[in-house]
Amino acid sequence: MEDIRFTPGLLPSGAESLRAEVRAFIAEHLKGYPGVKRAKSWAGADPEFSQKMGAQGWIGMTWPKQYGGHERSFLDRYVVLEEMLAAGAPVAAHWVADRQSGPLLLRFGTEEQRQKILPAITRGESYFCIGMSEPNSGSDLASIRTKATKTDGGWLINGSKIWTSKAHMAHYMIALVRTQPQDVKDRHAGMSQFLIDMKATPGITVRPIRNMAGEQFFNEVFFEDAEVPDDALIGTEGNGWGQVTTELAFERSGPERYLSSYQLLFELVRALETDPSPADAAGIGRLAAHMSTLRQMSISIATMLEAGETPNLAAALVKELGVDYEQDMPNRAHEIRGVSPRMGGDGYEQVMAYMTMAARSFSLRGGTREIMRGIIARGLGLR
Amino acid sequence: MTGTSEMANILAETAGRLLEDHVTREVLGAAEEGTWPEELWRVLEENGLTQPLAPEARGGMGATFADAFVIAFAAGRKRAPVPLVETMAAGWLLGMAGIDVPSGPLALIDGSDGLDFSDGVLSGTAEGVPWASRAGHLVAEVDGTVLLIPSDAATISPDVNMAGDGRDTVTFAKAEPAASGLLPAKGSVSVSRLLGAVMRAAQMAGAMEWAVALTVSHVCDREQFGRPLAKFQAIQQMLSRAAARAAQARSAAETAFLALDRAGDDLANAEWDIAAAKVVAGEAADIVYDAAHQSHGAIGFTYEHELHFTTRRLWAWRGEFGAETYWAEEIGRRVLARGAENMWPDLTERQKG
């Protein structure tokens, strides 16, 4: 059983002056931005907003300057992320690139890939999507079938990816594909990651999939003899599983795993603040207690990242706790102030309606609740 | 941070070893039958673990709350059937009020509801006072005044909580304190309740860590259908959830102890973190209690098995020094009074370095 510790940490005082800058930026650029749009949180995309953030130096903050980064600490980055999330800023366009694709290229990419790709990400101009899930491979990611076949000077990709958020607006996908047939004895062997130019590669079709909240956010992506050059390979051929595990750790470690439904808490407090009953106060207090302790744990993870640690188990724990909290928010809100929310109702009703539907995805994206608990179980020594 | 200083290392090692040696199944069973664990208390006191928080000049060790966390956590982990954390908290209160700390166990009275201190005498009734009948002195805080009262100045009617730990009813009829003194500051919530709550939160975190570890070990050993229970996904899922909640409770309790050190003279500055710690510990207790017992099956429901010595205390502690609803209402009222616009800025302000 691994020792699971979250050393309580405080953000350094420098982080607080950055916080003031971020708040001023948000106040200026998101004035009058409606609650129901803020509720989309890190699923709300606005390329113009991303470019403005890039101009502030708030994308690729921890990356080396030679690639357009700013060599700032993980704690500074943490402050920018949480302020954007608390404000419900439309950060989706660059979110994946900043969170995992860029760091993956920094870790495993070629020098040429880094020089070509990373600076545009930091400017908020280059967006990424995640090519992992397939129609027959959800939680069982190792069962993917999309394959890359070697040609002279490149690779031919055939197959499809699904639930690909923002594939329609992404410039690149980092795709996990088979470069060797599946080996029943070693399910994690024979996979590789490719950097796929979504705009310039022939043979790619993006089909939008409407979600239950009526949004067109995720897609199915088809590859039919889509040819990519040799230098599209990321890292080492056959090392895809190891690399994707690293990528998923980036994906799971941030404050977005407990702040996605903050806007509903905000609207709920606003609806109750003039005349709260003791039961209202107790209901809000429970949610506030969780938010407060989850933030502390989240800061603790940022502190571990800053110290060069790879807190994969701790990140899985916070995702488990955070998703439990943020997904339960509509139910808690319903218990405190139950309504059948109208789509044209007040701020609380609109956000409640959206969040009740959107929250279903929280325990699916980035690894299902069951997969996360499986990771924790391994840490406990149960498997 | 907690548990990282040299002092904390020594305290953790000493507390862990003494409690491991002296809180045996026999001692736990006997304590429940009314036998005071004399030897356990003696070694704790001799090693200075009962008064880490009182200043040296008043008979304590002058440790920080961050250092003392490890003792409270260990007390919960080993479910010591003595008022160790209550005595620690009472010693801090006495020290802050400029009162010399007497030796022996101290009974900490939760809040001052039902008590009246006027004209230098204390009257009224306090219920559920931990081990009042075993303590030489009772410690109460009434409206910012700390009172040290000899037990023989009160009428004590013994009672126990569901774990068999002493929770007595104490009646004062114009009792004269042996000493009294003013706290430097007083917040909106009773300081004795705040201290009791933060101690319970740390004990609960310790108890939950132990319960999860014991359960992990059980499901790895116990086989059904030809394989260890640990291999069943239903078991893995249940225990993962419990372990996550236990880790959250520990993080929250450590954060609250650190907040006490930062709060300075006015403990009200730590109220938020203490309240949050007690709320999440209470909610986690339900989940850990369920997972531990469900995984153990019928053997865990027997008196013979040691699980219940921890889980019954866990449940009892949930309700002591303010249950979840009490503390949730405290902080919920604050959030609502400040309004939605201030909720996030207030949170970041509270947790800044």
C-alpha cells in the first residue's frame, strides 16, 4: 500500500500578485459574459480569448523560453488556471494543447516538432484534440484498432477515433494508434503516438456528434489512407502506451477536476443570499467545505509537480474526489433549491439545466470513475 | 507544514510506539468495562505527550499545532481510550489564559451552552464531557474566560458514548474555579468547541487511515470463490472511494492545524478550516465505516474482531464538538452573508501564503 500524503502547501506571495493581474484581465474581457456561457467552463471555446491569453503569457507558462514558453512555476500556472475556471472563462480552444499536448511534445517530441508547434500554442493560435478513444475502445484503451502502416517516407493511417472534443477546430491531433498487430501476451505493446495535422492531411473526415445538452463539441474522426510523414511520429515507435500514460497524468492533475461546476454553486449562492434558512446555510456550507479542501489538495499537487514529482496516484485521488463533488453539485443544488429549470428561466435555472446534463460527462472524460478507482486500487495494493 | 519538523518526528515516533505498545485489545476491552488504563496514561504523561501545546513556563512543551497534529492523528489511529487530545486542547487553553497546567487528565467542556459564570462562580450543566470522572480538573471556556475547576467542585454523573468512552454529565452549583483567566481574543464560535472539533477531525483522519489499511490487509488475505476478495472489482471500487475520502479528511485536518498556528491569538481566523475539516471528516466517516464493515463481512460485526473499536469511535466522534450540519451551517452562513461575488475571492484570500 503506497503512502498517500497531501502535504498542505500555500501558494507563494508572488502568485498572489499574478492573481490580481488575472482578475483584472477577466474583469476587462469577460464583462457581461452570461452565467450560462460561464457554466461551460473549460468546454467553452473562443479563439480570440485564447489569443489574448497567449499575449499575456498565460499559455505554456512553464515551458522553456526557446519554445515560446515563459519558464514560470507550476504554482503560477495553477493560479491562472483556477482563476479562469472560477470565472468560467472560455478557455477550451487552447486547453488541451496547454495541458497535455505541449507537455507531451516537450517530453517526447523531436526538436523539430517542438520548434514548429510549441510557439504557436503559446500564442493561443494552435489547438489540439486527443486521439485516444475509438468506437470499440473506451475505458479499454489498449484495445484500439486504428493503425499506421509504414510507407516510403511516411505512414498510412486507417481507422477512426471518437468522442474527440473540438476535433472540428483543432489544428492537430495527437493520436494513439497501432504500429504492430495486437499481441495477446503484451496488450500494451505495439502502439505509437503520431502528431497529425488536421488541416493539411488528406483522408481525414470529421463528423460532429451532438451531445445530450444539445452542444456540438465532440466528434468522430475517420482516417482513410491518411498519409503522414515520418517526422509525425512522436517519441519512439512502440512506446505509445508509456507515453499516453504520461499524457493522461497531465490530463488528470489539474483544478478543472473540481471546478467545472463552480458556476452552479455561484448561481445557487446568489439565489439564496438574500434570505437563507439554516438548512440553506448548512447545504452551502457542506459544498464550501469540499471546495475548500479540494482546492488545498489541488494546490498540493501543483506543489508536487513544481518539485519535479509525478504524483499520478495523488492526481487520481483528487480526480475521484473532485468529480464526485462537481458531479453531485446539481443534486445538492436540487436538494437545497429544487426546481424544474426552464431554459429561459433566471440565471440559476439556466445554469442548473445545463449543469444537470453536462455533469454526466464529468465521470467519463479523462478516464471514467471506474478506471480512476482502479488506479487507486492499484496504489492500495489490491491489484 | 505538519509532521516535518524534528519535534514532530520525535513526537510521532514516541506517540506511535507508546500507543502501539499500550493500547492493546485487552486494554480497549477493559477500558470499556470501566477499567481506567492507568499505565497508558502514565507513559503518555511521562513522555510529555499530554501537554505539547501548553507553554514550557506553564508545564507544557511549547510545541506548535503543526507538531501536535501527529499526536492527535496517532491517538485516533490507535483509538487510545484516554482523554489525550482533550488534555492537549485544555492545556493550550490554560496556557493562553495564563494559568499553570496541572498534571493528570483534563476534561474539556464543549462550549458554554447551559453554563453561567458570574460573580466568580460557575453554575449549570454540561453533558457529554469526556472522562470528567477520571479527570482531576475540568476546563471550561465561558465567553472568552477560561476556568480551571477541580473535579470535586462538581457533581459528576458518569455516562459513556457508543464506544464505551466516558462522556459524563457535569453539574456545577456555584462552583469556585481554582484559577481563571482571559483569552487574548474571542471569536464568534466557542474556542473550546473549535479546539475540540479540530482534535476530533485529526483523530477521525487517523482512525480512517487505520480502518482502510486494516481492510486492505483483510481483503488481500481473505479468499472467496477461489481468489482474494481484493481481486473483485466491487471491492476495489468501494475501498478506493473510502481511501480517497480518508486522504481528504487527513489533508483537511492537517490544513486546519496549520491554520491554528497562523491564526495567532484569535482562533476565529482558523474557524473556516476547522469547520471544513470536521465536515469532510464526518462525511468521509460514513463512507469508510461502510466500506470497512462491508468488506469484513460478519467477522467485522463480532465483538471479538478489533474493527469496531475504531469504527464505533469514528461514529461517536462525528457527533462530538459539533456534527457536520453544525459546522456546515457556520461556514454556509458566512458564505451567504458575503454573497456569491465574494465567495471565490474570500476562498483564495483565506488560503494565501
